[in-house]
Amino acid sequence: MTELRLDRGDTGLLLLALLAQREMYGYELLAELRRQTDAVVDLPEGTLYPALRRLERQGLIAGRWQAVDNAPRRRYYRLTPSGERALVDGRAAWRRWVAATDGILDR
Amino acid sequence: MIPEEPVAARLRAHVDAILSAAHLPAADRDDVREELYAHLVDAWASGVQGGLSTDEAAARAVRDFGEPRRLGRQLTGAFHSRLWASTIGVLLPARAEPETRPAIVTAISALLLVLIGLVALVSVALGVTQPPVHALAVVVSAVFTITGVRLARAGLLRQQSWGVGAALVALTAMVVEGMATWVSSGGHTISLSGIAATLVLLGTWARWAELRKWTTGSFKGPPRPQVLGVCALVLSSWVVTPIVLGAPDPTQPSPDDLHLEATLRCGPGTFDGADVQQLGVVVDWDWERTSVLAGGIANLPIAGATYVDGLFLAAFDDPLVSNAWVLIHNQIPFDVETGSEAGWQGSGPPAQEALPSSWPQGGIDYAIDWFTPQPHHHYRASWTFISQPNTESPTPWPDATVRYQHVNQWSVEATVSCGKALSGR
């Protein structure tokens, strides 16, 4: 099982969560990330692709090319079964992390 | 919405800059290129639809995408293990196009190629003329050096300051070796590669600012152990080869494996009816061990220089055989138990340069077959001399020095006087 590094703010978990909603391509992922976090999470755009490729090489997501009218073709990503399990584990781990840190920060 | 030129070219150039700083598997490179370009086009189209001019939209798309070198490194890390990405991946981003290289970089690079060729040639030459362990060590250290020089050259061509540093270490080693060759030959041998390296180093000094500019974009603070490792690889041949060749090869016999006994027999004799003085040199020896490998005492396909085989020499402290003493008989090396021959007589007095400088002129010699000797067999060789028959006064008995020279590796030497046997090991 691939371990997501929550302590360093790894964007992998967020990307997995977004891709659990639907298949998306890179630019769309960034736009959704901004929209769904009210622009609180705003990645430097180029850093998205190393993150996507890393998740793909870990087998958590899979990409496919799709032709687009009047634009370069796009690479769409979807969650794999391993990615779904990683998302479940990562979400639980994140909630434990937040609960633990809240326990300190709220005192 | 697809951008037209020159906007498209500007977006493509940004993608190229990112990829030139990344080290990606060839199979993925075009995919990544296409994906990043598609993103920039989307970002540009979004800007245009938001009311920006095409140029402004392109500028914003490029700016928001991020700094190429940083993204290149991140992409490298995404495709390779952390260890790989932090070492070779950091050290070796894509190389610069040849037409952008300063002449001094091209000169250094060319000389490094020459160095690689020279190291390979020397290692082959030494590899086939040395005993097995020596040969192996020489070849392995040459492989290390070639690897180091190739890494240094790769770093140089990829505008890395560590590459320039490692390349200069290699050139400096060439200069030092050239000077050592010149000095050791008494000024008779000039190393062309050493001269070329000197000229290029001088050129480097003169064009240092150009080189600094060349490495402006170099990764800051590459891992020091790796850089030192590259320099160590570069120097390995220069350091290892002399050390290895100066040490005994464990597959070969050592002086401890040879039991040698020399005897000088002095007394009256007759020759052609005349009373003469007779002088006999007898050398007996046996080997505790000939070689750990099959095939005799010195598993060498070719010998290094003066001696082709093991060699026995005898010389006298008197001005010599040709004057006061005449050689009347010699028994070439033979196996005492079986009577079979184990060597041959030298084709004349050994060349003076083959003898120790302290030896008198006119020694005589036997070579021994390197493939013949067997451990614990008893071998013998002898020479018999008489004094010149027409000499009226007694000729002083000389001392004899007997020397066994093992190829070019080691020797055993003993001086023996009349009637006194001397053992040497």
C-alpha cells in the first residue's frame, strides 16, 4: 500500500479525491481544486504534472489520451482500484492527523 | 482554441526548457511534452477568453506554469527513484545544444574523449602483458577512470559546475602524468596528451569568465559525496595502477618460493694437455611453488621489457671471462631427476642494460622455460671456465655473482667465493 505523506502537505490525496469524483485532465483538475477549495489550495500549475505522473507510476491513477476539437488532445486521469483503496486509507489517516493536531491547536 | 505563431512557439519553448532540465525515460518524453503543451494552450485560451491579448495570455500562462529547471527536477523525481533522482538525475539534466557551446567547452570535451581512448589503450596494453591479478586491477581501475571521465564530460556538456571541476581534475592529471613522463625519461619523451592538456588548461584560465557564464544555470550545491566520487573515479587509474603494479601478483611465485644454491668450484685442471686453472659455477634450485595457475612460473603471454622468461645470470668480479677466463663448457638448465632440459643458453652476453649497474661487463646467462618448471623438482645449470692457457702466472680466483631474474618482477642474487656454496632465497 502506497503511503501518502500528509505531514508535508502532499497534494496526492487531494488529487485522488478529485479524481474519485470523475475522470479529469490536468488543467481541469487545477481548476476544480481552486473552485472546490475557494482558491485556498492553489498549486503552482506546473507542479501538478510531476504529482500526476508519480501517482500514475504508483498505480493509483491511470491516464488515457482523448482527442479534442480545435485544441491539442488531452490526457485524462481516472482512479484505479489501488487508488480507491489509497484514498480510503489516506482519508482516514488525514482525519486522524487533523483530529490530533486540532487537539493541540484548540487548547 | 489553438494559438498561432509566434505564441505557439513561445509555449513550446517553455515546454522544451522544462524537458531540457529533466531526465525522463525516452518512452514518456513525448507524452509529457504533449501534456504540458496542452496545459499551456488551455491556460493561454483561458487568458484570451478573459480579455487578455494573445501575447499577454501567453506570458501569463508561461509565468503561472512555473520555473523550468525546478519543474524539470520535479519531473525527474516523478519518473525515477528518490536515490536516482537525487544523484544521477540531479547531476545529469539534458545536455546543451552543440551550437551554444563555447569553444573552450568543446576543447575540454574533445580532450576528455582523447583521455578515454588513451586510458582504454593503456589498460589493454597492460592487461595483456601483466599477470592475471595485476591485469584485472589495471582494467577495473581503467573502467572506473573511463566512467568518471564520461560523467565529468556529461556534466560539462550539461552546463554543470561540478562537471567543469571534474573535467579540470582529469586534465590536471594528464598534465602531471605528462610531466612525470618527461622527467623520468630525462627529457627525451614528450607526452603529446600532456601538452594538449596544458594548452587547454591555459585556455580555461584565459576563458574562465566564459566557463562561469556557461555554468550559470548549474544546480546549486550538487551532493558533495557524488562530486567527490566522480573525481575519485577519474583519478583511480593514476592512483591504483602504480600501487598494484608495485605489489606482487598473488598468482605468481615470489622470492620465497625459490630455493637457490650457487657454488663456485675452483681448482687445477687440464685443457688440451696443458695445466690450467678450472673454475666451475653451479646453480641448483627448486621451486616451492611455480604458480597458482596452470602453466609454469609466469603466466605472462608477453613479457614487459628486457626479459622474456626467468633468467639466470652469472658474472665475475674479475675483468672478465673474455680476458682471463675462457668458457669451455656449459650445461643448460635441466631437471636433475628426469634429465630433461628446462631452458636454453642466452644468445650471447646479456645486454648491459639488463644487468644491475653494479655488475661488471660480460655476464653470461641462461633463460629458463617458463612453462617447464615443476614444484619440488631439482634443477641445475652450470658453466665451466679455464684460465687462459698461455698465462704464466696464476690467475686470481674471482668471486662470482649469480642472479635469478624473475621476468621483470623480482630477483634473487648471491655472491659466491671459491669453495663456498651460498644459498639464496
